[in-house]
Amino acid sequence: MADIKYYDVILKPVITEKSMAAMGEKKYTFLVHTEANKSQIKEAVEKMFEGTKVKSVNTMNMDGKNKRRGMVVGKTAKTKKAIVTLTADSKDIEIFAGL
């Protein structure tokens, strides 16, 4: 397994209606590195966003979708999503504040 630093773990936030509704319960959804484990994701969130305390991390491995272009068939890349739940006394994550 490659040596993954905390700033390489979180790739981007997932902005959907479902993830925006879950933010009221202090649950934030991120696209993460496919080889990152739950403890690495927890460490990355706490280091990247000051004042946050992670209560739990749930992860999902998403397989690539089948795509066709004419007769050529291929697959998109595999991804991994993480739903991070913060504690009640934790600060909110600022990147979602203006949405």
C-alpha cells in the first residue's frame, strides 16, 4: 500500500441533495482516496478543518460505471465515498457554509 499523507486522502466534497440534507445532522460526504482507511480519513478531516472532532466514519466503495462510445466499451474509475459524522460540540466544516 502506498504511503498516503493526510492532504492526499480527501479529494473533494460530494454536493447532492441527500448530502446537503444530512449536514443538519453534522454528516459530511467526501470523495476519498481509494486506498484510505477509516482512521486515515478521520485524521485528515481533523487536521484539514480546525476545531472539528470526528465521531464516526462510514465508507463505501463505488465500482466504475460501464460506458460506451460507439462500439468501444469501457469503465469509469472506481471511487470511494466517506460519510463523516462530527460530534455535537464540534465546529461545522466551513466549505459547506455558503451553499
